[in-house]
Amino acid sequence: MDSQKTVISVNALAKYYKVPTRDAGLKAAAKSLFNRSYNTVKAVDGISFNIEAGEVVGFLGPNGAGKTTTLKMLSGLLHPSAGQPQVLGYSPSRRQADFLSQITLVMGNRSQMSWDLPALDSFELQRAIYGLQRAEFEKTRDEFIELLEIGELVKKPIRNLSLGERMKMEIVGALLHRPKILFLDEPTIGLDVTMQRRIREFIAEYNRRYGATVLLTSHYMADVEALCKRVIVIHNGRLLFDGGLSQLLQRFSAFKTISVTAQEGSDLGQYGDVVGNQDGRITLRVPKADASQVTARLLAEQRVDDLTVADTPIDDVIEKIFSQKSAEGDLP
């Protein structure tokens, strides 16, 4: 492992669970008391990757793919069944103090803040836990408060804040010790578009200022497109793709979308598959190789008020990867 560059090293990482099973009914329940049967669930099944210092990497997959399980193993909350990972040169499962002081795990559906106290009091608790010097702590705290524009909110009890406001407090509290590694599990889940964008901007700024490494899971593709140049895709606990976001689009997107606002009543179905029609703006899906020709025909043959050409949305690409995996069992 290159200690100068690689900060997260994962080699054949796996996590298996034995889950008891039985048929329905009283007889089956009684039988299971003496002769219990189990299934082995492979939550994570031998994935490998390396992440270098300062990278912001998207960690993608459907529900149940193994994303959260992986993050918990990398942060030391779970012991792996196989393939001990290395984070900053440490074995996470040992939970050493020096290791824990350099990482953080933020889960969008979990709270570490005291419900009845203002965030400022919870921040003080974080200062005590990490043994932060008062002057440095206050400088960092005030910097984050300014960046997230929560100057008045930090004085209110957490229970009186909105979901988005609480998420801002969670992120500030999790980063007060200025960790080098951020494991972010759905940090914008359930938030409105404006709040999602504000959280993304803060994460990007933290990465820029402190050179932190970020491993981000999100079902909101806007998060991934805004923050990540590289993505790792897993499904059923196995690695499907590891590479640049642009490579993912090129490899799995065979189409482009053309959005057209044309004269009312125009028949555009002859130019491609109509996949959307909203407020007079028609969206066509055409093979990537034909996009230039179709665009030229539209402009020559129709009275076009506006036209845009774009790559297939990334969420559609990800869905295509998963559907191929389900249908074929492996990547094409």
C-alpha cells in the first residue's frame, strides 16, 4: 500500500450473515426450536478497490447492494468475514483512537445530536470527546456555521429544526475534528432540492479546503454528478464497475436525448423514441451514433424554437447496469 497516496485499500472484502429460516405454521415453529436451518446471506461478496487521498468517490448501488455494510466495515463498526481492509494504514475493526480521530461516518437517517439541546451543546460534547483545543475548535465551528448559514439555528433545540436543518447540524458535528476520511451514507436523503445543493456545496468546500477523502453513497444522482469524478458500482455485494463517471456513461449509454420545442402539432415520433412530452417540450431518445444526423433533420424539416442534446441521465444508466446484471448475471 502506497502510504503517500492510497488511503483506503480494500482487497476481497466480504461480510456474510447466517439467517435462520423456517416454513410458516406452528409445527414448523416448534421444529425450528430443535433443528434450526440457516441461509447464508452475502451482504458483501469479495469486493476490491483502492482510493487515493483527496478523491471524492461515488459508491453506488440499489437498496441491499452492500453499500452501508461496506461503509460500516471501513469505519470499524462491523468486523469483515474476509479481506481485512486498510484505512489510513489502520485496520478499522481494531477501533484504535488514532484511527477514529481521523475518520467520520455520517448516515442520513441517523442522529447523533441530543434531541432536547441546542446544537451548540452537542458541539461542545464533540469537543470533549475528541479533546479539541478550545481556540481551534471555536475557529472550526464558526467556519462551518458560516459556510452552512446556520448562525441562529445552532441556538435552537434540535427537535425544533426541520429535517434539512438537522442534517446541517449533524454534518457540522461530525466534522468538527476535521477528519481526513469522510464516509457519507445518503447525507441528503429526504431533503428538498435547495437543501441538497447546500449540503453538496459544503462537502465540496470541505474537500477543497482540507484535502479530505470522501466515499459517498447516494440515490440522488445530482449528488454524484456534482461531487464525484469516479464511481464504484456494486450490486448483490459484488463489484460491477470502478472508474470515471464519464467512462460509465460512455460504456453503458448507447443513446442521447434530444429535447425539442417545436411548432404545435409537429409529429416528432419519426425522429426517435418519444420518452417525454411536458408543456410542449418533447424529449426524444436516439442512438448516440445517429444524434448528429437526427438533429440536422429536425432543424431542416421542423420549425424548432429550441433544441438541446444531452447524454442519457446517469440514473437511467445506473438502472440499465442493474437490469443487465439481473438478466445476464454478469457485466456485458
